[in-house]
Amino acid sequence: RQAKQSRTQNPESNTQNPPIDACRGEPQRTQQETVALARNSQETGAGVTSTRRTMSALAMISSGRVAGNIRPISRLLNAPFVHVDRNRPIAIGFPACIHTRGLSSPTNKYVVVNTVGADRPGIVKDITSIVVQLGGNIGESRSQLLGGHFSSLLLVEICSTNIHVLREKLQTIADLDISCFDAVDPQRVEVRPKIGFSGNFKLSGADNPGIVHKLTSCFTKYSLNIESMSTTHEEAPFGGTLLFKMNGNAVAYEPLPSSFDWKKIRADIIELGEGLNCDIDFKPDPEAKTPP
């Protein structure tokens, strides 16, 4: 009764307060007031509305009131500020770099890049610049200059989503024949069987047609696989003749047969060298474990 008498005596207090916008902490405006405010903000370039717009968009993202994939977030932040019902989800499209469902990264893969072409300055620079631009990393590599042509093998670790782009960009390098082959992770996958025997071979003597074929055929006879090999021509210490030199490594994988005897293999290779007028030697690799 006293409250009723108070309202009767003070009619100004009988007026209800305008509803408060819980999202912005301000009295709610009519549609005409909101449109006028947005137009005034565009004309004056006021920074308060821009700040509220940005904070409101970020608040909607953090609170989970975002659904669908319709409007880019940049368009939402740059659009004129209009009050939106806080209880109604807003449809926003996210750029690829924004993850709302947890962080995840594509799997890295390995690619062997094989390059052959006429030698010129900057070949390695051109290849590695593309690899670096795509976030790749070069591991093992081999390069050689033969007959005026440059050849290289690169083991590249790169994001799986960039492999196709890597192949396309490498093809844009002029005067080079470049091929990419899928490879395995050398740290996680056993690329080859376990080596049971490893031996080094050396050859030096007069050059004869078919000398490489004959020596490698002897290795194949004993199931030896060539791991590395290099051949060169050098002038003889006395006289103007050229000497052919060959160095390399041959291995046999486990399980080794019970009849395996590297000394017998060495005797056959030395005999082959005598028939070719060459000095050939074959010994176990001192850095590898070999059978007695």
C-alpha cells in the first residue's frame, strides 16, 4: 500500500526503465537508431564501433555461437555494425588457418627429387629455393658432374599437401629434367634387409671395354649388391696412357648362406683382374661387422 501511494505521489518513477542490452551493457536501441548509428560510424570513422564489432565477432567465436560456413570472418569484421540477437547463432566462414575443433597438422612425407641437365651456375639454388618456399627440408643428397651434365638426388621431407605443388614448380625450371618419386621415412621404416656382409673393392688398370660389366657380374654370382660405386680416368704415373680406376662397396643381406666365404670371392675377383690386366682387391669393410 505504501509502494502504491509512493507511485501515485511520484508519477515520474512509474516509468519503466528501457531494456538493457546484456551483450553490450547499453539500453537497447530501436531499428532506426541502430541504422543511424551505423551510418554515422561509416561517415565519421569512429574507432569505438570498429572495436566493438571486432570484440563482438571474437566473443561469438570463443563462446561457440558460430555455425555454418557462409560469410568470411573478414567480411563480418568489415561490415557496418548492426546489433544482432545474442541468442541466435551467426553463420561465419573461417579461413583455412583458423581451427575451431582442435589443432591438427598434415603428415610430412618424403620425396626423392632426381635432377639431370646441362651444367650451369645456380641449379642447386633454383631447386632448393622452391623446397624452402614450400616448407620442405633436404636430408641426404648426392650430386655429380658427368660429361658436362649435372645430376643430383635429393631426399626431401615436405608436408603431404605440398607435394603436388612441389612437382609443378620444379617443372618450371628451364633446361632441367626433374622427376619426383615417393620415398619412405628413413628413420621409421627399415628400407632394406639387415646387412650380413659389407666389403670394399678397388680396381686400377688399363681400360678395357666391358670391365665394369665383368666385375659386377662376379658380384652378382655371389648375390652381392652394389651399394656405391665410382669410376674415373687418370693419367698413368709413367707414360701417356690412361688408367681406369673403380672404387665401391658391395654388400650381402641376411640370412647369409652357410657356404658364404668372402675369401673365396676375393680369390675369384683377383683371378678376374689378372685376365683383364688390372689390379683388383676385395676386403671386408673395417667399419662393418663381417663374418670370419
